[in-house]
Amino acid sequence: MLLWTGLGNPEPGMSRHRHNVGFMAVDRIASRHGFAPWRKRFRGEVAEGRVGAHRMLLLKPMTYMNLSGESVQQAAAFYKIPVEAITAFHDELDLPPGRVRVKRGGGAAGHNGLRSMDRMLGSPDYWRVRIGIGHPGAKERVTGHVLGDFSKSDQDWLERMLDAMSDAAPILADGQPELFMTKLALLTGENG
């Protein structure tokens, strides 16, 4: 079984925040791949289903971003899912809006959700799907940018990217991150 977790914050008023793009990604995957309804478990919400040939648990921690790892660790421990079978979908300031990169391991780069996962899992060796939200340009504007809603002008690329990510999800589940990124670039019209 694979565990894919979207990172975000649980407040309804935060649902369109850039920081919640991880929740948006797993919601779209659940919808597109016919997952069972979301239910409360492991201090979060979970949905079970299949992506391609793989049995999958999708998780949205309801602990707030800073404590995401507590929910992820509980789900992983219950299902005995190793760190290498966990993927976190999260916002990434250092990528242009709509750009998606996948990597395994690495530092938290100031992302509190990743920092919490590193601490609770005891290892940074899980997969990360880094979803670009762009940088506002000045350090003092980062918090407002991350905790702000996507703008109307963002909707076109955001919807296209979420759809492409859902369509290409079986490639990622098969353990082919490079091919997944290539497919996303083709589906979204990303060049470079």
C-alpha cells in the first residue's frame, strides 16, 4: 500500500490558500480515481482506493500544517507503510506557479509540514511532490502570499495542473517520477 498525503490547513476559510495546494491535489486524485468517500481517521481525513495497479491511502492531516507529521506517522504505523512508500504533496515557494518537481528526501527548506513529517517519521526519505506557487519577491511578503488565496488569474494554470497531476498519477504510483514530470509538462504546456 502507498500513502499519499496532501499538506494543508483544515479551516474551511483556508481551503483556497496557496498553502493548501497539497489538499487540492489529493482531493482531485481521489475524485478522478473513484476513491471511497473521505472519513475521519488518524487525526486527519483518509480516502482509500487504487491508482493504477496500486492500493492507495490518501491522507489530509487535520492537525494544521505544523503538526502534519503526527497524522502521517499514525497512518503509516497503523498500515505498516515504510517511509519510502510515502509521498507528500506540498506548496513550494522556490518553483514558478504551476511547475511541479518530484524528489525523494532532502531538507524541509523552511516548510513546517515537511519539518513535522521529518521529525515524526524519523527520516526525510519520503517522496515529495513540490507544487510551485511562486515567490512574492520579498521575504516579508512570504507569509501573506502562502496564506493567501489563489487569485482569479491563477485558476487556469491551477486547474490544468491539478487535472494533469490526477491523470498522470498512475505513472507516479509506478515509481517513475521523471516520466511523471515529463507527462505533466506535456499536459500543462510547461516548457522547461
